[in-house]
Amino acid sequence: MPAVPSPEADVPVAPGLVAGPDGRHRCQWCAGSDLYRAYHDDEWGRPVSDDRRLYEKLCLEGFQSGLSWLTILRKRPAFRAGFADFDAETVARFDERDVERLLADAGIVRHRAKILSAINNARRVLALKEETGSLAAFVWRFEPGPASRPKAFDWESLRKMVDSPESHALAKELKRRGFSFVGPTTLYAFMQAVGMVNDHVEGCADREAVEAARDTFVRPT
């Protein structure tokens, strides 16, 4: 017999949707954690043009590989402390002492290759900014167009959206410029996070608000 949810638990209401303790319907992936709900409500899918936050998202999506995003969210304050709040100019100057410092930091994901990737990618971000003006201006060129998006974005649509032609193209271009840990699946998750697509499912309380934010967002050039 299934367990009866407590009054504080998220309750399934439709495929891909749960009703939270506050009664709001949300995408089911954020169920069970106040931290996850706050990220879903306030960040996920909201368009981002700030280079620091975009670099942070690239790094954290790389660190997330093989782990849950909730694990990364819980560790995000320690990541920000360890990586100079993801200031690319500062991280680009990190040396082996910084690598050893980060490997000793239990608050983050202690994975040498991913740490080295974050440092390498900071240097690549600086080179890209010299070429295109900003990281934002570059990545937003790869925003998927309306014709490539499902007409109704339901749970089945979300389950199938693990990558896209645009995430493959962005991955190819970033790799060509020397970035690492930027595969097409990682970059589609990045696109979801920074509002290049709106993957809140139909019926989610935040879908319309995110779409409105995307409608008024000034794409960086």
C-alpha cells in the first residue's frame, strides 16, 4: 500500500506535476526539497545575460555530471566561495596551489578533471569575450527558434528533451574554442537553466511567468 503523503509533502496531480505544500503546481522534478522548489520558482528558465552567472552555470553543469542537481545546489555556496564567486578573470589565474586547495574542500565536488576544466573554461571565456564582446552574446546566438519547439510542452516532451540541434551546435563551437565538459546534453541543461528555452511543463505555475520574462528579455548582441 503506498505511503500516505504528509501535509508537507508534494502531491502528484498530473503527469509531470506536483502540488507543493503551498498548493502551487510545479514541475515534479523539484519535489521534496525547499531548496529545489526555490530554484525552480526563482531561477530555472529565467533568462540570464550576466557573464559571471553564465560562466557559473557552465561550470556547475559540468560538475553535476553523474550527480543530482540538488547535490550541486546544496554545494553551490561552497563552490562560489572556492571559485571566487565565479569571476572568470580571477579563476583564470588559478594555479596548482588553488587546485590542491579545491581538492581539499569537502564542500564542493572534489574531482580534479572537473576543477581543471573550470579553470580552463575561465581562460576560454576571457578569450571568447575578446572575440565576441561577451559570453552572453555568444551563447544566446544558439537559442532554439519557436519552430523547433513542441507546440504543447507536457511531461512527455520534457522527458525527451535531453539535447537539441542547437545544444549540439553550441557544444561543437565551444569545444572548437578549447572548452571542456561541454557536451550537448550538458549544454541543453544549461539552456534550460538560463532561459534559452522554457521547459516548465504545461500546468506549472511558473510556465507563463517564465514565458513573459523571455518575451521582454533583451537578447545580448
